[in-house]
Amino acid sequence: MLKILPQLFYQDPKITKVLVDGLSCVVHKQLSEPVLRKEGYVSTHAITLVLKGILRAETDEGVAKQVNENEMIFLPKGIYTISDILPKNGLFEAVVFFFDEELIATFMNAVNLKLKKDKPVAPLIFNYTPEIRAFTESLLTIYSKKEFAARKLTKTKLLELLHIISVSRQNDCLLHVLSTLHNRERKSLKEFMNLNFSKPLGISDYAYLTGRSLSSFRRDFISQFGISPKQWLIEMRLEKARLLLSKHHSTISQVALEAGYEDTSHFIKVFHKKYGISPKQFLLQNRKEVLV
């Protein structure tokens, strides 16, 4: 399934949870092996600081960024494809700061930051300044130890980080990004589902990402679509798969992934049930018809 961050980090014992308070948190991750083409949904605004190695991130809108050592990237909440995580000398190390909407609003009010009508800018890369370095090193030294971890300090420390960045020479860029965040139109349930039905998400994931409980998501979905979310997803994904096969995609597993199925055997089963023919037979049959 598509990974949702920071929730995935909470479940990974290899990642150090430095400070955590709901969706606001600080995590410290270290990897020794490359990670390629991993897709994840960033459920709240994040700043990733790369200490060792290289991070290449691509948004669902096709905006690609490379973050080198001692650089930071601000990612507004949205779906991002992490193209590559590349260790250097056998190690990739990063600290990721997540900021929930309430925390961002608190900071904006504190600095009297007014909303701008500009369109949101692309993910922002900025430098690891001496002030941010001192803050981060202190944070990791003190709070990586379990006996010092304190939930109530999480948002205070994150607000401190935003303040340090805002008073640096990079403040104009960050403040501009923050001032445009709230101008993004909130997608309706129908818009969100039409844009993301082919992502390998479960019903509970869609409920969470649209800000609903599972029961209210199902109720709202049926009200707007006239069909259950499970059945609608099957119909939409299989139709996309059929169109992809009609364009002569080379492998069934590739079609399955693009249509939202990580399990190829399950995809073959539901495709056959729907169309009375296997994906491979459909592909071969379609090729013959083109050649005739």
C-alpha cells in the first residue's frame, strides 16, 4: 500500500522518534541501503534535513527536486514520489520535522503573517545554516534519549525552528510559502477520489486523507457517487487497466501497479471476473485486432 507519513515512521522501529505530538513530530532516520521509487503521502507539512547522502523527491505534479547534504526541503502536504534515497559512503541520514495545520497557523499569527493570493510555490530548498545546525544538534543530543522525550515540548521546539528559519536570510522564501499554503482550494471528496483512485490506498486511508471517519466517509461517498467506495474503486481501477492494456503496455504487473494493484495475482483475478478474460488474453487479443 502507498505509505502515509509521518504515520509510517511511528510504526518503524528503526526510525528514532525524537519528539511526537499527534501529526507534529521530529524523527531521525538512518539508512545504509538505497531506496528507489518509493511513493508516499505526506499528510502534514514537512521539512526534511539531509545530513548525509542525497534525497531526490518528485511531487505528483511532476516537480522534481534534489536535496544534497546540508540542505533542507519544505514539502507542503500532498502526494510525493520519493524517487531516490542515496546513501553516501554507506549511510543516508536525515531529520524530518512535521508541522500540523494548527502549529503553522500559530506561527503565522505570531509573526503576523498575512495570507497572499499568489499560487503556492514549488517545494522549497534552503541551506542548513549555523543557527539551524546548533538547534538540530542540540535537539538530537538531548531528546533522542527516551528519558528526555516530552510530548508537550514538541510544538514548542518546532515553533522555535520556524522562528530560526524566519529570521535568517532565507526568511522571505519560507514566509512566502507559508503565506500561500492556506490558499490552496480544499478538494471535495469527488475531486480527491477522481485524482487518486489509482493510488494503492485502502478505504480507511481514503477516509483519513479526506478528513473523515470510516463510517462518515462511506456515508458521504455513497451520497455523492451512488455506489460503495469499494465497488467504485474496483470499477475505476479496472477501467484504467483496460485502457492501459489497449495501449499495449508490455507487462501485466506494470499495468496492475499503474491501476492501483500491488498484488498482480489479485488484479488478474478481479479483471477476469469483470471482463471474463485474463489481462494477458485481453492484451493478446487486442494486439491481434490491431494487426488485422
